[in-house]
Amino acid sequence: MRGRIGEIFACILGLAAAWVLAALPAHADNSGRPMTFEWGVVYGDQPAIFADGDFTPETPAAFRSFLQRSDQPTRDLSIYFNSLGGDLSAGMEVGRLVRRAELNTGVARNTRDPAQSNLIDLDFNSRVYPGHCVSACSLAFLGGVKREVKPGSIYAVHQVSMNCVDKRKALASYPWVAMPNVNYCPDLDEALTMLQVANGVVVEYVRSMGVDPIFIAEMSRAGPEAINTLPDDKLREYKIIYEFRTESWEFQTDSQGQFFLQYLHGDQWRRDKVEIYCNRTNTPRLYLWLVHDVSRANGPIDGQRIVDLADKGLSAIWQMDAQSPDGFADVRNIALQPYEIIEPPKVTERGHVSVTIDLTPRFLDVLSGAARFQILTTEPDGGSGQGFNLITMNLDREKLSGIIRSCR
């Protein structure tokens, strides 16, 4: 039997879920319900998968069947987990399926609990709300190409625990294993061996997902009847939260020696660029030149379609540092005036979309107190009800202040 430990540890080792309810918000009680999968819509019209409930031995097959029934390409879409855990092996197998489908992962749910009115997502128009991902879920989550834990959500781990096995269930999956009793419990030596094997499998899985294996130490900091909720800094340190992307603000000079501020924002699929420079032809004015990369995971989008939308008007959206009194993000927007669009949107030689905007005083006033800035089409993009997003920038106000001062 010891030769089969590596194959059968999943039917002997479990990650209990019911006990964590006291440590989580009231809406967290989905324990005891097998995980379900359903399609939803986020950020206007972006499809996403919502997974809710416990991981059971049947969950990987259910997820595989769900993906096979769907005609929606999954590459670069997201699956949001809301789970108290369950079966360890099932969690890792779902994680492998997520990686194979090239899905991103998040911790969130698609319904808002009225009793948790202040625990809301801070992203504009996201349609996702705080959730929880505990135990086996914490391993499934690592399968994402890009991984995020939504504001207010809980990502927690604990030690691997061991339960006795119902012989009938074990034989159904592993008929070659001889089980001496109806309820089989290993002796101490065998249990220690099994736990070591299980931990080794978890370490191998974690490493294969690009996460720092030292993360396993966090699992040991909480016993089987407690949870270790990881803060944001730890999630980033271990690469549990992860996105392959570049985002930078740098001062540059062009071939004529002109000084400008460059913003680059890219991921595994594309790279958008913004250059803010001073036009001194007459009265010094700051211009913003934007190039939107049309590349996508499933192939390039039509740049001319974006230009046609942009020709009908552009808008700017700012997200301020502080929340509004009702707990939502403090988001403000304005429509750009025709005189603020110096060079209208056009398709570049490489098929991307470019536009040049005059950063008039009303822009500069708001930028001084904003955390995030977007430029999008005023006209909705299809049936989404939201414009096409040309750029989203997390602002470096210190560098922005520098380029503003240099243009006086």
C-alpha cells in the first residue's frame, strides 16, 4: 500500500472547510455545497466564469465538462473563486485545468451581500464583489496566468489535515487498494509518511505555477482548525498575486533633445504608450500623445472600428485617492472638447490607434489629486454601455508635477 501513497493521498488527506465560518463574514457560508460553475459578465461586457462552493473529488470533472460545453474561448478571460476549500487534490487539478485553459484567476463573487455594503470592489463598473478563497481553493487559484485578490476579499491557508476514509468511496476511485476497515485510519508512521508525500506534491505544484515555494511555510502557521489570512504584501512577495506586465513612468529625450515623460503599460499580449511633452510653438502647453496597441490574446482587434468610435467623442475618467462617503470609488468624468483634441484618432502604420490631446488647465487640476486616469470613447463599445478604453494609467504624481513645472 505504501507504494500507492503518492496516488491515493488525495482520498486520505482533506482540507476541512466548515470550521472557518466563524472567521469569515456572514455571506461566506457556502460550505457543504459542491462547487458550481457559471458564466457571468464583468467590466461592461467581458465574459467571466464564477466558481462557488466546495472542492470535491468530482469538481475537476465538472469543471472539465463545463469548459467543453462552452463555445467561449477562455484565453485571457477570468475565473473568480468563492470557496471555503475542500478536497486538496481536486483544488490542484482544477488549478492545472485553469492554467491549461490560459484563464486568469480572482477571488470574488458576482452578487453583493446587502449586509456587507462597505466591502465592495473599488474598480469602476467591475460587477464583482468581495469573496473568499480558503484551503484547497488557495491552490486552485494559483493556476491563473494573471492572479488578483479583489479588495475586501479573503485569501487564506492552513495546515494539511487528515481524515479517516470511507472504504466504499475509496474503492470506487481506487479499486486496487486494499482497505482493512470500513472506516480506515492510518497508524502514526503511515500518517506521517502520507503527510510528507502530500506536502511534497503541494510544493511541486506551487513551484510549477510560478509561485515561491516558501509560501508553503504560511500554510504551517495555522493549524487545521485555524486559518492564516495573507495580507497584500505577502500575496505579492510570494507571487500569489501576479500579472506579467510592465508599467513605468520615465523621463526621456527624443532625437532633437526634447524632454518628455513616457508611460508604458504592457502585458503578455500588448503594450500601450503615452508621451507627455511640452509644445513651445506659441504659449507652452502640455500635450499627451497616446498609442493604443490593438494586439489581444485572441488576435488583433480592428483599429479602424476604434477610430470610428473615437471620432464621435472621447471622455476622460479620474479615480480619486479617497472613497466617496457611500463607500464607492470617487470617480469623475468629463467629455473632451473638440479644441482639446490636437490630432484626431487615426490608425498608425502598424495598425494601432493614436491620438494627441491638449492637457488643458482643467485636466491638470484634476490630475493633481487623482490615483488613476482613463481615456475612453464617449460612445459605447457595442452593447456594453461603456466606451472603449484607450488607456488606463496609474498616475505618478511626482513625475507629472515635474513635467508640468518644466513647461511653464
